[in-house]
Amino acid sequence: MRGWQGAQWGRRLAAGVVGVMALAAVACSGAAPAARPSAPEPAAGGPPAPGLAVSAQPAPGEPIKLTVPYTPLAASSLPLWDAAEEGRFTKYGLDVALEYVGGASAIIQAMVGGQWDVGIISGGDAALNRLQGGDMLLVGSFVSNFTLEPWAKPEITQFSDLKGKVIPVTRFGTASYFAAVAMLAAGGLQRDDATILQSGGTQETMTALVAGQADAAPLGYPWNLEARKAGFHRLTPFTELGDYGLFPQNVVGVRESWLQEPRNRDVALRFLRGLDEGRALAKSDVAVSKASLQKYTKVDDAAVLQETVDFYRAYFPDSLEVPEQSIASMLRLLDNPAAATADPKQFYDNRLVAEIGPPAR
């Protein structure tokens, strides 16, 4: 695999053996939630608030500039990439600049500080923000399952065997972190029954596995192929684990207070319209998705591009709606005492998705 397994992989592998020694142990916040900010809109799923209706077409004049941070740098981001590359945001009067940021927690922190208004994140950190008194709100989802797979050393044959083992994840709060927690839960284990370490990136996670410094890890495609070549095997996939496999992995997050302004709501609607068309492209147009994947990941092996696109297409839904069950499953993985009794509906709002209707072809 020329672009992925070649020079880049070699450089990362050499550097990662040193870098993996700096892996940090998990320390998740257990702070009690503060009171939610008041909001004039009705509960998620209700009718739009009066006075906030907007036109489906952008107003004449210059496009609205919008920088959108996103994570991860993986094929699960294809709906976002396809929308940008095929001009679907421009179609709705937005000049969107995509900015990759490693980890949802960093994105949310910057959004809370006002640096960005719309972000593509994983749902776990957004929910923790809300439980702790913040106003992050999920308004769309294009991956609501773990697209990662659990890979382990040959002697680990079931999830309960992970007790006492080392599991690297890219960063705390990312989908890989919550996937690791789900792996432990599927084996009847708690998160502190294993050592979850922060590697800094998927390539660094692979380096830890290959170097014998880790025992198992959640991996996406095509890293799972490398794991197999290195002698690891796949445990029961998340697709066969019921609720343990459900998770709002790639979601659109905004601040609820920001969304209250009519102009901002208009921007959010335009963004979701463009993203929904990107979602449709990612499900149906292999050529467009292969070109996007090659551009953003720098992979140039035709077979890997084809297999990766084929693998992820099955995960992209028919709508950007946030499934309530994925939120409920996520709450069971959060290290916050309030999560166990929280109402899933307080974390998402599907009214914008309902308003945009089906995507144009």
C-alpha cells in the first residue's frame, strides 16, 4: 500500500516506538452536573419555536464563512468530506473551511470559548459537557454506531480476558476511548479493570500493539488489516454486541445558546442541508468518496481506497437524525454519576433535521 503503508507508515512506526512510552493513564471527570441553562425552545422532537422560521435558500450576496473543526481523520468523516469537495455547502450559501482537530474534547473546549460555532465531534464529550452544566447540543448524526473493531492478541479470546491488560486509544473522549470502555463492559468489566492509555493517534496505537506494549485496541479500517498481518485477531465485532455497539460516533454539535439566534439557526440549517447531501453521496457515489478519501488521508492504494469506502458505506444512515438509542447506550459508558439517570432527549434535538427534509440529488 504505497501511500499509507509506505513512507508515512515507516516514519510513524519509528517515531511511535519512542512516543508510545509517554502514554498517559485515563483520568475522567466525575463532577456532578450543574443546572442546565434555560432555553426557550420546546423539548427535542417538538415543533419549531415560533419566530425562527428561515428560508430554504441562501440570501443573495457573499457566502457566509464557516470554519468547521472535525474529528476523526478517518473514512467515517466521508459525508463531511464529500459535501465539501462536491460544493454542497457552497450550494447553500456557505463558505466552509474544514479543520481537523485530534479529539472531540479539544473541539468542544474551543467551541465553549467561542472559537467555533459548529463542530463534528463524538457524542461522549458533548454529553459530559451538558451534564456538567454546559450547553453543547447534538443536532445531527451521520455515524451512530462504532465503526471500530476490537482487535487483540491471540491469547485474548473474549472480552473478559481484557482484565489487567493494556488498551491504547487515540485520546480520551474520542470514539476509540468509548469503544475501549464498551469492550470492557461487554466482558462484564469496569474501566479500571484494564489500563486504558492515550496514544495520540491511530498509527501510534498500532505502534504500541506491534511493539508489544499493548494487548488490544479498537481499530478502524484499514488499520484492522495491519493488525491481522501483525498476528492480532478480531474479537466479537461491535455490530454483534447490541447496545454496546451503539454510539453517536460522528455527530454535529453546536452550543444551544448560539442556536437561539435566528441567523445562527439559519446557518445551522444550511450546514445540515449540505452535510445531508454529502451523506447521500457517501452512501451512493463510490468514485466521489474514493477521491475524497485519497485527498484527506493521503492513501493512494486503489484497492485500499475501494475496500475502505465499501466498508464504511454500510454505516452511513438514511437520515441525519440522532437516534435516541445511541444516546442511551452512550450514557451507560460515561464516567459521571448523573449519566445513569439522565434523559437521553436532553442531549440532542432533531427538529433541524426534520426541517431540512430529504436531500436533493
